[in-house]
Amino acid sequence: MDVISIGETMVLLTPNTPGKMRYSNQFTSKIAGAETNTLIGLAKLGHKAGWISRLGRDEFGAQILTSVRGEGVDISRVALDENAPTGVFFKEIINQDRVNIYYYRKNSAASQLTPADLDQEYIAQAKFLYISGITPALSPSCRETIFYAIEIAKGNGGRVVFDPNIRRKLWEDDEARATILEIAGKSDIVLPGIGECEFLFGTRDCEKAARSLLALGAETVIVKLGERGAYYSTAAEKGYIDSFTVKNVADPVGAGDGFAAGVLSGFLDGLSIGEAVKRGCAIGAMVATINGDIEGLPDRIELKQFTQSNLKDEVNR
């Protein structure tokens, strides 16, 4: 595998009409998971991506397996649990400015991941281990699993890429901050958002936050700045990359996962850090223009068309 990731993917149910969910009787079903979003993005670009997780042996688990496998991600290390369910969550869209998320993931199959679920050889042979801050928040055993995976990857020459992806509903702030910083210090590449920099260091100064993460032990820090693009910093170089302008933002959820896929793809292709970050910005922008976490993830042809959009007509004739 080029990239392996560990984490929970759930089924997302969204009412077909806005307003309080109690009045809804029709829902749209999709899959959603930060790690699989990124892996699917990589697979669409032609990279070999593998997923480690647990799912319930139920219809929601079958839906997720079918979808992830269908997008080209290896699922051979996903275990099916006879006793624990697949997690689900609901997105309640009251109006354009108010959205509520309700999780039903406590004691889910994925929350019961343990180090015993890890295939050491599978991780050892991967070029990158991609992890998010969501998985260690699910349970003590998930946290232990993530640290063990990092140990395996680092011990075999793999590079660890970490997106903090902080979910404050899942754990207390002090515990989250301490764990995130510990993982960041063990990672080669860290991909925080500017809001996460504020949570971790009390500043929205991306350069200052990047210096703090480098001091912890990270080799490369790339800060996502939303519509302002991204900032990258290493011991040898630093710089800003502008965002790509899009006419309409339909759904920003999942844009950060697309960004991570673009950056990782760039590194796998041997691009410079600046060009890799630029690819991340492009894919993040593409994801934001389409409803859904994975629907906007491009293949190579679509990515090229988007980045050279000034060369083509409004309609593909």
C-alpha cells in the first residue's frame, strides 16, 4: 500500500427536507468517515490505499464495505464484529445557518479496535500511515491502537501523517489537547486547521503555531487556512499557497480530507512541498463545490481540468 489509515466510518442519515428532524419521514443515506474520505481520494488518483477498522456485521456495515471497496480502497484488514453495531449519525439542517449533528456511535464496533486488530506487516510495508485525531478519541483501546500503529510505521521506515481533526464532542478539552500534541510530536507531517491551532496553542497565527509543532518533533507542518489557502513550514523552507476560487460552496464538510489526499498524492508523486500543498488546495476546493464528503473527489483527468479551468469552456462540448 502507498497509504494506510485506521479509523471509524459511519452511515450518515440526512432528512430530505430542512427543519426539525422530528418532522422528517424521508432520509438520504451516505457513508462518512474522515479516514476513508482521504483514502478514497487517493484511490481515485491511482494510489494504493488500505483501510483498517471494525464494522458491525449488519446492513450498515455492509453498506460501508460495499462503498469503500467500490471506490478502490483495500478493505482486507476490516474486521466484522458479531456483537457490536456499526455507528450511525444524523445531520439535522434547520436552515442554511444552523446545522446539528447527532452521533450514535457509543460502543460501536470501531470504538472497540485494539492493537490486536493491527497487521504489523501490512503497516510496515506502507509508505505512509495516515491518522486523524478522531480515532484516539473513541476509546482508550482506540488510543492505544493508534500509538501502536505509529510505533510500527516509524520502526519500519514509514512516514506518519496526522490530521488533528479535533471533535470536541468526543472528549474533554484537556485530554484532547494533551493527546493531540503527543501524537503530533511523533508524526512526520501534521495538517492542522487554523481553528485547531487556536485550540492547541491559543493563537490563530499560523506561523507561530507551525513553529510550535516543529519544536515538538514534526518535520513538516501544513496549516489549512480555508478560503485563504494554506501555509507550510519545515526546518528548511516555508511559504503560503493561495486557494482556488470556486463560484459556489455547496458543502465544506470533507474538504479537509480532500486536502489531505491531495497533499499525500503530491508527496507520492515526488512533487515539491509547495506543489503538493497546491494540489491539496485544489482538491479541497473541488470537494466543497459538491454535496457530500466523497462525491467531489476527482480523478487525475478531473483534477487537471480543474487546475487548468481557464483553458476550457463553461460547457464540456
